[in-house]
Amino acid sequence: MTINENLIRDKLANNLEVLEEGLTLVETELQLSNDFGSGGRIDILAKDEFGQYVVIELKKNDQAESPLVH
């Protein structure tokens, strides 16, 4: 079964308590930009119980899905 990063992001965003109790979702796939024309995305932006922003970045490695060969 192939699991893509979007599925992982959505499941995690809906269950932030598995990372830390008190996290609340602010946004997923938040687009960033700057004055130089480059930008990026934050996979999950949340806030902790103290109101501090928490950035959650996901990185999926396809090699982790490959069966072990001996």
C-alpha cells in the first residue's frame, strides 16, 4: 500500500494530540512568500497551549516503503 505525504499530513492535522497535548490546528499547506520571489509551504501550522506557533514539516522517504532485501 502506498501512503502519500498528503494523507499523512491530513491524518496528523486531525490528530495533533499524538504529537503534543494542547496543540490546535491553524492551517495546513500554508503558502509562504518573500520579497525576493522565492517561497515555500508549511505542511502544518499549529499553536501550542501557550499560544506559540508550532511548525510541523513532513518528509516522506520512498525507500522506507521498500521491502528489505537480504
